[in-house]
Amino acid sequence: MKQNKYYLVPEGDLFRVVYLQDIYDCDDHIIARAGERGGLVENEKNLSQKGYCVVLGNARVLDNSRVCDDAIVMHNAFVCKGSVVSGRAKVLDNSVVSNNTIISYHALIKDNAIVTDGSIVIDDAIVQDRANIVNSYIMYWGRVSGNAIVDSKSKVKGGARVTDNARIIGSKVRGGSFVGGKANLTNCNIWNAKVTQGDLYGRFVFAKSALNEANDEAEFNEEDLDK
């Protein structure tokens, strides 16, 4: 039988993780030492005894949430309400992952980012700064930063970036697109384009066009949102 990698010590209403052995990541870098006190959990269901996964610092994992595989949750990060952090994902700093959200593969959540309401952040996606992801999908090297809000089953993928004060509602941003400034998109499909201003509803913007280059805009097609 394989030895457990940690035990729990009561601390208030929760339990502090204490590691029984040195824990190394997949690149053979030590991330927790034997005897080190880690983060806070409610019970062993919150942190797998298998793999290299750890909860460190003052990070908290609560409410039937799980950290497993080789995932890292550390600093003051908060994972709660049935969320899962798996693969080689990292949730760091003061970020919050909540409400049945999944963070997996090599995804990175950091700074003061909030990812919630059944969102999925996978592959090599990054959510950082004060970005807010609500019931949406960030994948395939997608990146959301600044004060951006991505909401309502939106998708950011294929190396696309959403940043600044942009607001994305029920839209797809993909193929190396850049959405920033004060752009406000609803039910749009942005493909390999740059949008940095204005309110758009139901538009298909493509081919590295700027928003104000009307000749580069095409009619919106609902079928494109499913591609």
C-alpha cells in the first residue's frame, strides 16, 4: 500500500494539510517538503493523496471541491462549491474558482481572477489580473486579463486574447483575435480580428480587421457560433 502524502491537523472549523514526504512536480522541482504545513481543507476528499497535487500557503479548498492529479493551489487562492482543479493546472495568488468550475490540463489562474458558475478553463489557457469568467470556456491558449468579463457560455480559444475593460457576452473569440479597450460584444463571433471599441451585437468580425473597417465585416451567421 502506498503511503499517504499528507495528514490533517484541526484548525478552527477546517483542517491544515501537513505533508509527510517531499512532493515534486512533474519537472522534478520540489514544491512541498516533508513536515511543511500547507493550505486548508474540510477533509481528505478535497485533496487527493495520489499524484503530485498540493494545496499550499493559506489556500483553501472547500465545499466538495477537489484538487487532484498534479494540480497546484497555493498562496491565498480559494477553490469552492464543487469545483475541480486537475491535470497540471495551477490556481495561485488571490484567485477564486467556484460553483462547479473545472480548471485542468496546463491552465493557469492567478492574481485576482475569478472563475465561476460552471466555467471550464483548460489546455494552456491563462486567466489573470482581475478578469472575471462566468459560465464560459477558455481553452487552446486563450488568455483573459485586465478587468475583462467573459460571460454566458462565451468561448475564448485558439490563442485569442481578451483584456482591458472588454465585456464578452455569449460570444466566441478565436483564432488569434484581440478584444480589448472598452469593447462590448454580445452574441458575436470574432475570428482572427482586432476589436477595441464599440458595442456589437450579433456580428461576425474576421480577417484581422479593425472594428471601424466596415468593409472587413461580414454578416453574422448563427451557425458560425457552433464551429
